[in-house]
Amino acid sequence: MINIAAAMANLGKRVLLVDADPQCNLTSYLVDSEVVDNWLDESDGPNGTTIWSALKPFSDGMGNLLRIQPTERQEGVFLIPGDIQLSKFETDLTQIWVECFQRKLHGFKGVTAISEIVNNAATDNDIDFVFYDVGPNIGPLNRAILLDCDYFIVPAACDLFSVRALKTLGKSLHDWILDWQVISQLAPDNIYLLPGRPTFLGYILQKFRMYGGNITSEFSAYAARLEKTAYSDISVVLREIDKNLAKATLQNKLGQVKDFSNLVPLSQTQGEPFFNVAGGNATMKNEAKTEFRSIAKNIITLTQKDKGAS
Amino acid sequence: MKKVLGVKLLRKIDALTAYYVANRSLFNRSLINLEGYVKDSPTLNSLIHSTKFRTKEPDHLKDKLIRKAIKAAEQGQEFAITPENLFVVINDLAGYRILHLHTTQFQEIDVELKRIFAEEAWTIIEGPTARTWDDESREYFSSIGTTTLPHPNLYTSVHYVIQPNSKITCELQVRTLMEEVWGEVDHTINYPHKTDSVACKEQIKALARATSTCSRLVDSIFTSYRDYQTTSNLASSKTKKTPPKKR
């Protein structure tokens, strides 16, 4: 995600990354651990800067969301840091969802809270694209986030788990979108609601090896299965609801990111995209730059709107 | 002369009915939400005997639309119901009913209902309107500021039309248990199609009078009971024999 965000920034777009995974991997990836620790220690207070800091007053029943400012990680790339305490809010979201069905105002406020926080930060910083980083699960937090997204992108590794995960994701999204349609139709007039129409933008193939310009045979079988599953278990399922939620084609691969072996640890320690790390193989860095630039361009062309999200 | 509706119009009515069926769960959900508010209110719980709710049977909607189409044709007007306005024009697709014991409880029920609707952001677009043919009953509703309407069939009930949002409407009825008896008998015999039996019509009219008398009697019993409680409390507090019972 940081590679795509950096590539987009290089293309002149302003990107906001939202770490919506209570594990905070994205934040830890981008920011020194001491700084992250400090943020997490202070996130309960009035000067907190994480996503939880913004949510806390609402979660405590003490009032409105706090308006937080994201940090600019590199030119054009902003970050709303994650927080372990986001998992508390995830617990609340289960009840909040029930309240939405009961048409309770507290429910609507709760389910749109993250959306509002992110919209505020995006407006304040003139953001073109918002990317949510989410944990690999189908819990109530990801439900609220995916229903806030205009688009979603699936990072798919060449393994059996990813093939299975696509199926689960497609089914869950289908149910969430339909539930949200009911909730929106019951909602009072003039209340802020999630858009509730996440469009499938495609998947990005990951974690495979190349040999002589081709994906090696052990991974190519999975790559073929992923292509099929992405179509049958996501595109087809979403198109049952609305033809515009996915394309009627097998070609949903936005790009492929091979195993850039030694660039990964360098990138992780430096908090830089693959193609900007100090050291590492120059050919590989160039390859990475070309691939991510192509993915970024694909996303920009496919969305042609102000806000995209993954 | 019997009017016949064209195939095109009948298809339109079928499509409207199908549209309702596809969205029926929204009405059901709204009623469940209403039930939740009512059951959560201690004030209403102390005043109400019971509640019931239902969404309209699709066949009954179809009948109603056909009747409306025939009426429009007779008056030389166009049948103007579309999927966009169906849920607002037909406002009894979701019906919620509150039953209580005696007439004068209505005032407190009304105050509490209005409080709930304000709190939960529901809009009252019509009512409360008391349909009543009895002079004394009309006098009571007028005295508490509730609009009254006569009803040719001797029907008695208070109606509200409420909206969770501008897309959906629900009908809310408040009536006494006595009125419910008459209403249920009348409904069973006369709905969806009115009976032609003169005897039944006559008896239902007579039942309305008996019901009104029973309602009046129940009201009177409660008035007497309140009066008795007040005077006996006054008497016991004067003599200071035993402390008054707390209720």
C-alpha cells in the first residue's frame, strides 16, 4: 500500500493512508517505533493523534468526534495512525450495527464515525485518494470501513488461503451491502450515511516468484485460480446486487507484485517504498518503481473520481 | 354499469403490488422498531393493555389499488400511483395498534407518543385524529385538543400517520379494548369486501351502540374508582389511623 501511495504521490496525487487495523502494521512500517509508542501512550488524551483519539469522545459517550490532523509522511502522502484501542471500538460496532437496524440515531452516528473522521482529514488536506489499510478479517470494523469505500482492492497472495478468503469476502460484502440498503431506507431524512456501494477495482497478485520473465509453475496454478475465484466469488456475487459494482470480466488483476526479496526488509526498516530504499539491487528497485507506477496509473484511470480506497 | 380496467392498468397494479412485496421487510422492520420504542417506555407500559401490528397482505393492497383505479376512472381522473409515491399515498401498508382500557388514558398516551417520535426523529404527518360518532367521546377529544372526525360506519379509533423518513409511512391506531371488539367484528365481516347482508349490517350498527355504552361504563367505573380512592385517602389521612397505601 505504501508503495502504491508513493507512486500516486509521484504522479501528483495527494494520498491519505488510514491505518484501520488495530495491529497498526502500516503505522509501524512508516514510523519509528519510539514515535509510534509515544502516539499510542498519548492517544487517550486531548492531544492524541491516532484514529482512536478522534473516536474516543464518541466512544465514551462524551460528545462529538475529535478533528485530528494526519501527519505528512512524504510529500503528498499523509497518515492517520492506527491504534490498538481501535479494537475497543470494534466491540462497540457490533451493538452499533444492531442500533442501525433499530433506527437509533446513536447507531448511525457510530457506524459513520470513522468515515466522518477520515472525510474531515481528507477535506482539510485536499486529499485525492484515501486508502484504508484493514486487518485480514470480516469483522464489524471492516464492515463499516468497506461500506465507506467507493472502491476496494484485494491484495491476493499466491496460496490457498487467499483463494478461500476471496470467497468469504465476496459473500460478506454481498450481505453487508444489502443490509446497508435496508438500514439506509429506514434511516431518518437528512442524516449522514455511508455510501454503501464498494466497487471491486481488482486484486493485486503478490508473493510469487519469477523465472525468465514468467511466474514459476508452483505459483502460476494459484494465479489462475485467483483470477477465476475473483470473478466467480466477488464480481459475480456483487453484480447480483448491481451490475456497476464489478466488471463482467475475468481480467480483474490490477497488477502483480513479485517477491522483491531483499527490498522488503530494507523497506520495513527504513519506512520507505521499495523503490526509494537506500541500498538494495538497483534493477529490482527500477522494476518495483515501474510496477507500482503502473498499478497507480491503473487505479487513477479506473476510478476517475476524487476518492478511492482499498 | 360495471367498469372494467384495461390490461395495461392491471399490469401496472401488479407491478405496484410486486414492488410492495419486494420492500415489505422495510415496513415490518419499521413496525418492530416502533414496538421497541413502546416496550421501552415505562409510561406507555403503565397505560397500555396490549399492542399489535401487521404489514398489509399483498392481495389486500392489490384490491385497494383496483378500487382506487376504478374510482379514478369513474371520476375521469388518471390513476396516479407510481412506485415512487406508492409508500406515501397508501399509508396503511404498515399498521401498528395500541389498545388501552378506558378513554381518558388517551391524553397521556398521546403525550408520551409525541415525546418518543420527537426523540427518535419520526415525523407525524397526520393526526392524531379521533374518529368517533359519539357526542360525549367527541367532547372529550375536543377538550384535550384532538381533532375529531365523524365516521359513517360508526367506527371509533384515533389515527396517526407517521414516518420514519419521507419514503415510508406507517399508520398508528389507538383505541380501547371495547372499540377493538367492534373493530374486529366489523373487519372480519366487511373486509376487504363489504357484506350485502342487511341483518349483519344492522347488527354491527347495534353492536357499535352497545360498544359505546360499554366504553362509557368502563370510563365511569374508572372515574368512580379514582374518586373513591381520593376520598378514602383523604378520610384516612384526617383520622391518621393508618398511613395511606402507596401506589
